[in-house]
Amino acid sequence: MKTKNASILFIVFSIALLIMAGAIAFTMMQKNKESKKDPFDYSVQQTLGKADAPIHVVEFGDFKCAACRTWDTTVLPQLKKDYIDTGKVQLHFINFPFVGKDSTLAAQAGEAIYKQNKDAFWKFYDEMYASQQSEQKEWITEQFLTDLVKTKLPEINLSQFQQDLKSKEIIDAVQNDKDIALKLNTQGAPTVYVDGKLTNSYYDSIKQAIDEKEKK
């Protein structure tokens, strides 16, 4: 009887070990897949460029960030001319509101505008940087955003914008962007990725990364 019980215990123990080993192997496989997977869900991000453009460039930005304004006025126009307008690149903007309390409100405004009109978002993007004030000042208010929509974005329904601005859907979208940035240990803005690979934000570095991708 003791021998029989010992055999049963051995079988049960062996099965348990196999199950545990299988679970560990599956977890390791999943982690390996995750590490190789592009960390960005491009389909839900604010996007500029043709939908079939093969290369994805991501910019993490904050509308209060002075360096982001410089990137918008110097790097983006050249990137747009050489790669976005030619159908080679899609640009994806991901909110990283880190400069001030009102950075988050600006990010929510961008999401609310993109929800209504994708092209209008990029007008908003330029207007925000053109209107940028000191990083130390909380200048992005609901009134400022309302006035901007009224005067610069006639294609946006103001009532809908005001309704969406602080909706759960929009707040969650901005939080999702923040989570991506934090997961990648993003240190500042603009931070740029080319097809999931961190790249220096200078135009020459982005160009080199894109050209290398095109050769593959």
C-alpha cells in the first residue's frame, strides 16, 4: 500500500512540476514577444501622413515645452517635406505632459480636437507652439483653449470640444500616453523613436534612422 501511495504521489508531483515548467516557459515566451514588440499602438495615436507609409516616427511632446516648440519649427517642416509628404513616413504624436499642471489640459484639448477632426489637430499643434508662453506660467486655461478653437479652428464644434475636454474618454487617452512614456522611462521632450527605436531628436539623426530602415 505504501508503495502504491508513493507511486501516486510521485505521479502527482511530476505532473505538478510539468505544469509549473510549462507556465514558466509560456511566461518567458510572452515576455520575449513583448520585448520584441513595438511599444506603440499607432492606430490610436494622433497621426500625420499616409496610412500605408511603411516607417513610423513617434514624437513624445508637451505643448508647454520650449524644446518641443523648436522641434516643431525646425525639424518637423523638413521631416514633413522629405518623408511625410512623400509617403515614406507616418508621424505619431504621443502626449508627455510633464512641464506644468496645465500641460495635461493642453494634451486633453489635443485629443478632443483630434477626435473631431484629424487634420485640425495639426493646426492646433502649430498654434499651440506659436502661442507658447513661459514654462513657469500656467497660461493654458479653458478660456485660452476656447478662444483658440473659436478663432483658429472653425471646423471644430465648440460645444462638442468643451464637452469632450474633460470627458473620461479623453482623460484616459492622455493617461494612456503618459503610461507609455513612463514605461519607456522617457526623460523629457521631444523624445523621438523611429520604428520603435529611440533616436536623437535632431533632424540628421532621424534622417539617418529612416534611411537605414529604407535600406532593409
